[in-house]
Amino acid sequence: MTAIKPKVAHVVCTYPPYRGGMGNVAFEYTERLRERGYNVHVFTTKHNAEVEDPEYIHRVPSIVHIGNAGVMPSLFQRLIGFDLVHLHYPFFGGAEPTIVRKTISKDQGLVMTYHMDATANGMRGALFGAHRRVILPWLVNRADRILASSQDYIDGSTISEIPSAMNRVEIHPFGIDLNRFRVGRDDLFKQRLGIQTDVPTMLFVGGLDSAHHFKGVSVLFEALELIDSLPWEMMIVGDGNLRASYESMIRRSSCRDKVHFLGSVADRDLPKIYRCADFHIFPSTRRAEAFGLVALEAAASGIPTIASNLPGVRTVVLDGNTGLLVPPENVLELANAMRLLLTQSELRQKLGQSARLNAEAYFDWDPLITKLEETYRSVLEQKSSREYV
């Protein structure tokens, strides 16, 4: 007789069709667990746009909405009846009612994926700092397990400063669909995009909105001007409220005819975009970039990545093996790395082959979801009776 799988709720601040790493991870977990028979529901913020969702996706109105955060007190009631809740953090306004529910229902399992340290400037930065000092320890001390995408990132994170938290940390890397993203060239699609096929092509994929200000787009554009004398093309995939200002920057630059803004491409076309590129650029500037799903997409597609040497990112992009690492915000070093790959096709191919092999060895979704199932079972069998502080 087949055992009944637990009823699981994923709580996350963003979810597709919004493009963002946290939402994409929650989507993969949800769909892959449901394929294995789990009754999984998603609770996320409701934005103005109407989205056609399956019945297990719940977009919850918030009484206050700032950026991707939303104060959602109704989560306290909505999470009744779930065997286990999987919280994706940071989620200001959603994490708090989730933890209150756990405080009252101690037998309800709670798993927290700690995606990143929240960073910002100005007033938002001050609010994040206050939350980190006052609220985060209270949240963390109620989680049965804390999942992190890499030991490298969590060791230097805010979590590491909270007594007793690290003994509940498990490392759960995020995965990649190795069938969807595959090695190959797609010159016909490249021609349709109006991009030259006889010169090396670079690729950037990321949100062009305020929530993703740390993606390092302006650093990339400065570096491109330093290599303008070389033949190349650049594809920019992404959209958002900062796109117009980025396009204005390029129009004023010497390389305006080489940079192509492709917008938010359809999901079916994204793998083709990677197969149009010779290598990928990932110039993020802050710890808010904690892993790098786009670098995994590039790796699975058989192309190397030039990335900022940030905690977590450097567990996906291995310097000199699957790509090249440069200091964050260092325009000159980024330009030098791009120049190296633009002029050495054999090195590009070697790094790209290693990137695909590394993705196959460590980031295939199937074993990673099996490991997540094991964590869920462990939490539910534990029926945690820890004393909360």
C-alpha cells in the first residue's frame, strides 16, 4: 500500500510568471514534488496583474505592499491543516505570520530556505538591519531545518551569527533541467534575432528592475566600452523599470550597435538564447546574489560564465574550470576576462564542456528533490519538541 504523502505549503514572496530566483526555485520544488505525489500548495503575494493559475497556487492580497514584500496576516489562517510549511526567506510580511502559526502548532513542520542576506541602501537598508537584529533570530529559532544553497554562502551569512542556528543547517543546492537546457548551436534563431553569426556573442540574463539593482548591469556596460575595438555582439535578456535607463546608457556609448535588448523572452525561447551565445556574463555586485541559476542554465547549455567572485556564486562558477571569476564591480578585470574569452575560442570550448559536466554531476534536479524529500520526512518524524527562545 502506497504511503500518503504529506500536505505541504510553500510560502514565497514572488512566483512565476515574475522572473526571479526565489520564485523559480519554489516553482521547481512545487512542480517536481507534485509529480511525486505530494499535495503541494503555494502562497505568494498578489500583484495587480491577473494571472491564470492552477488551483494550488494562491496569490494572497497584502495590507501593505513594498517592492516584492507584502504584509499578509491572513497566512496565519491559510496555513492551518498543512503537515509541513516550507518558507522561502527573505519574505518580509509573509515570514512573520508563518512563524506565528508554527509557534502555536508545534507539530507542524517548518523548513526555511535561506536564499540570501537582504541588502539595500537608505531607509530600506535601515529597516532590513532592524529586522536582522530583532526579528530574524526569533524566526530562525522556530525553524526545524534551515536549507542553504551552499556552505560557502551560509558560513558568512547573518544566519551564522545566530547561536544554535547552524546545527539545523542543511546544504541543498538548486538544480537545473538538463534536458531543457542542452548543448548545441542555434544560428537560425540567432539570425531571426538580427545578430551576427560570424563573431563571438555574449549573453546577460537578469531582471532589469529595482529589485535586481545588484545585477551589475552598469558595470557590464562600462566594461563593454573597454573592449569595443574587438568584434562581438551582446544580448541582454530581461525587463523591468530600469530597462529604459540602461538602453539610454547604451545609446550614449561607443558600442551601441553591438548591444541588443531582447526583453523578457518566452520560456520556450530561453534555451535557444543560450544556444546563440558563446559565453555568459554574470557581473552581480552584492551578497544578495547568493547562487546563480542563470549560471547553471549557461553551464547546462555548454557555455562558460564570467562571474563576480561572490560567496555562493563561486560554488556554481568554478574559476578556470567552468568559467572565470573577477572581483565584484571591477570594470577592468571584467573587461580583461571578456577579452580573454572573445579571443580564445579553444578556451571557451574547454570551459563550456567542463561546465556541462559539472552541471550533470552536481545539479541534476532528480537527486536534489530526493534529498529534499528526505529532509521533509526527517522533520515530520521528529515532531520537534525543542524549547523555543
